[in-house]
Amino acid sequence: MKNTVFKSATVVTTLSVAERALGFLYRIVLSRLIGAEGLGLYQVALSLFSLFLTIGTGGIPITVSRMIAKSRAENDRKGERRAVTAGFILCLLLTAPVCLLLGVFGGKATFLFSDDRCLPVFRILLIGLILSSVYAVIRGYFWGNKEFLLPSILEIAEESVMVIAGVLLLQNVTTAASGAEKAAWAVIVSYAFSFTASLLCFFFRGGKFSVPKKDLKTLFNATLPLTSVRASGSLVNSAIAVLLPAMLIRAGLTESESLKLFGVVSGMAMPILFVPATVIGSISLVLVPELSEDFYRKNFTRLYKNLRRGLLVALYVACFLLPFFYVLGEDIGRIAFSNTLAGEIIKKSCPILLPMSLTMISTGMLNSMGFEKQTFLFYFIGAAAMLLSVLILLPVCGVYAYVIGLGASYVLTALCNLIFLHKKCAFLQKGRGQGCVQRVFFALIAVLPLSLFGQFFHSVCQRFLGELLSLFATVVFLAVATALLYVLLKIIPLRDHSRDRSRPVCSLRHRKKGKRRFSKVL
């Protein structure tokens, strides 16, 4: 099982990194072809579209995946068909009325945006709402059957189609508004491709439908908290997309300047800072069906080990990447986007990688075990902190108030998730996990010297080498230095002969029964 999870996570992560690299290159193309203002218009419209897409899909793919995993654990093949059918019906019920309503009366929805030029971009994106929601359900079907390669290939193919369509459509762009509209059409072309390809793959791999009976109600009840969390996230992002430019205008900037600044933050700096989300998301994606299946089969020993491994990998990924962002953030902004402010934001905002990684992995873990209501509550605590930070700190910190708000949101959400997870599965009690805690502590401590030495090495290289060569040399230096330091501190030992013979006590089973110890030796 461990090898299967590792191989699946490796494949998904590799393809996700390739997809994110394509997206990164496409962001560079967009920033150069339509400019920061056009990118700002595109991001504002995309944020509102993401809200409706989240309402239409939200937690449905993950919940379908979990229901299929449960059916597999119970050897119920018809249950798998009912789950995916219920997912299709629910998505259509949630998206079709929105498309019809906004398609007919959408011309009067200018009040939703701080700039009227965003409305045509949004109405173009709305065409892909149903297409993307159906595709999301099919992804959940494959995830539940532990088929991660095919949906990952479809994801990277979709991204490739969007890049090609965008490059072809964005030739000879004259205004920021027309550039944003053409970028939206590229998104629709990619959605149409993924919709068609995923349906063909679904039927080719033996996918079938079945009358959902009570599964539709079960799916809706299980999805509602998770969808509420994600919809709330999209709603908060949409509110930020409207609120931040408006407050920047009140602070003295023009409408064009405020949109440019928002485009720099949300369209340039944030996508770079969310790079760890690629790896963490892949790990979470692979772990969800494993954790769900172990939970429903009451295999709590293996459940405990996967929880611990997931948290450790998330922390290691964040600690490994943080020095790279701190040392090379400014260069990335200048080279990739020809924008010094984007590089400055990347460098100064990189500490949010730690709470962000923990939030992502722990939220996925809790959702896989059926604790969507708790993650819904924890998300709102973090979202409230972010909105307050933007409202209070923007006159003082400017656009950095958004970054501070994100950091506060991730810190509070991660703390709530981990405290709740610790209570449900106390894997640090009575000395269990002390070796892991020590390694995590060393990984955190190693961030500072690696960042300082990397900064010194980079400054020396810049005196003798060009900008690109110094960036490449610093990447190699940091990678080698990090690997050596991790080995010396035994964060990642070269060879580990030890076997974990601990006997974890997990309280997930003790909701109705008394405490019992699981003494299975791994």
C-alpha cells in the first residue's frame, strides 16, 4: 500500500508540476500580451466565475470519490454507479439555472464589478460552467477508483489547449478589455476539450449510470458543508477582487492603477506563491480515497500512519521551497513578468508557504474522514481574519494587507485543523511521533541558514554572471545545500533500518465505544 501511494503521488505530482509549469508560462504570456491592467480585468471576472463554479461543483468530486471508496470497501458495484449519477444530476441542478438566469439577464449585472469592462469577460466564462462541472464529477469518479493517471493527463491536456488557444487568440490585441475577453475564450476552448475527452474516457473505461435513489440526498447532505467552505472561499476571493481595487481608489489611485496593482498581486505574485499547492494537492488527492477506505474499514493503524506521513511531507515541501522563494523571488518577478513589485511581493510573502501547506493537507485529511462541518467552521474563522486584515491594514500596508490577511487566514485555519485532528487521533501522546517532531524542528531551523547562505551566494554570482546564469547557479546551490543539510541533520536519513513499532491510539473509533488499543505491528 505504501508503494502504491508513493507511486501514485509521484505520478500525479509530476504531471501536476508540468501542468503548473504550463500555467506559469501562460501567465507570463498573458502579462506581456494584455498587460497588468488586462490581467486585472481577467482576474476580477475569473474570481466571480470561480464562485459560481464552486457552488456548482464545490465538494461534489471529493464526495463522489469518497462514496465510491466506501462502495468499493463494501463491494457494492451499483453503489459506484449511483454515486456518479447523483453527482451529474446535482451538478446540473446547481449550474444550469445559473447559466440560464445570467445568460438572459446578465447584461444588468454590472453592479457585481468595480469596472464595467469585467462583465463581458465574465459572460464569456459563464459558457463553460456546465462543461467544467460535468468534468469535475468525472474526475471524482476516477479518483474514487484510485485511477489518478488518466485525470492528471486530462488536466495537463486541458492546460495545453488553453495555452495554445490563448497564444493564437491574443495576437494583435489592441486594448486591455479585448485582451481579457480573448483570454476568456481560450478558457472556454479548454473546457470544451476536457468535457469531451473526459466523457469519452468515462464510457470507454466502463462507466455507467444508475438510478441514484437516495444517493442524491446523501450526496447533497455530505457535499453541503464542503461546498459551503469552497463557495465561501470563492465568495471571499470575489469580495477581495471588488473590495481591494475600490479601497485602493479611495486611497488615491486611479481606476486603471488599482486594477494594475490587483493584477500584479493576484495574477503574478500569488500564482508563484501557490506553487507548493501543486505538490500538496497531489498528495492530498492520492490520500483521500486511501484515508476514506481505511476509515470505513476501521483500519485505524494504517489510517494513523498515512495521516502522519501526509503532514510530514507537507511540512518538508514548504521548508524546502521557502529559501528558494526568499532568495530568488525578486529575480522571478523581473525575469518572468518584467515587474519588480511582483518579485518584491513574492520575496516578502514567502513565509505563508508553511501555514498554507498545513492548511491544505489537514483540510483534505479531515474531509476524507467526514469532518466537513468542522472544516467549514475553521475556514470561516480564517476568512474573517483575512477580511479584517484587508479592511484595517490596507490604509497602512497598501496591497500587502491582502498578503497579511492570507497569512493570518492560513495560520488560524491550520491551528484549528491540527488541534481537532490531534484530539481525534492523538499521534503525539506518550512519546509517539517524537522522532518526527525532532526532524520537523530541524527542517524549520534549517530554513534560516539556507536563506542567508543562498542570498550571499546569489549576490556573489550576480557580480560575475548574468541574471539568468546567477539564478540557475543559485537554484543548483540551494538544492545541493538543502540536501546535504537535511542529511547531516538526519531530517531525511540516507538509510533507515528502523521500523515503526509504535502502537498508536486513535479516538476515531471511540465515538460510541470505549477506548481500545490497536497493537498491530507494522
